[in-house]
Amino acid sequence: MLGMMSMMDAILEIPMSEVLEKIPLEQETKTVLLGGDGPVCPIYRLMLAQEAGDWPSARSLAAQLHISESEAGELWWQAPRWAREVGTCG
């Protein structure tokens, strides 16, 4: 969900705070998307590092999360598939 929401402000051309006012998300997710810290922040930072191709940061963040680099990569590839499945009706 973080990945899907992370660019909505740019896509909609409105501040993230306005985007999040209209969408029912857990508060910890909203906090991270607004630049705050929380339990899901390391996961979000790992996702951003992988998307940017910042492999040293991705390696470090995966280690902090106690997952291997290959697991992190596999989860990153599975996320869009999951998002498509969730978004498909019936």
C-alpha cells in the first residue's frame, strides 16, 4: 500500500496531506507517507531504495529487517502483482 500511495501527490498534483485526508489508511501508514517515523518506515525506505537502484542502502535496510537481499528483491517484484490482484474485481 505504501508503494501505491507514495507517488499519489505527484500524480494528483496536490500535497500528500490532502491526498491522505480523503483515503482511509492506518495512521502509521499516513505518518510514514508524510515523512514521519514508525514501525513500517524501514520497509518503506527499503522499497524506495530498491526503486532508486540504491543497492548499498537496500542491502543495509534488508539486513536491519532481518531478510536477505534476495528475499527483499522477490518481495519487491511480488508487490505490483499483489496490487493488481487486490484491484481486480471478482
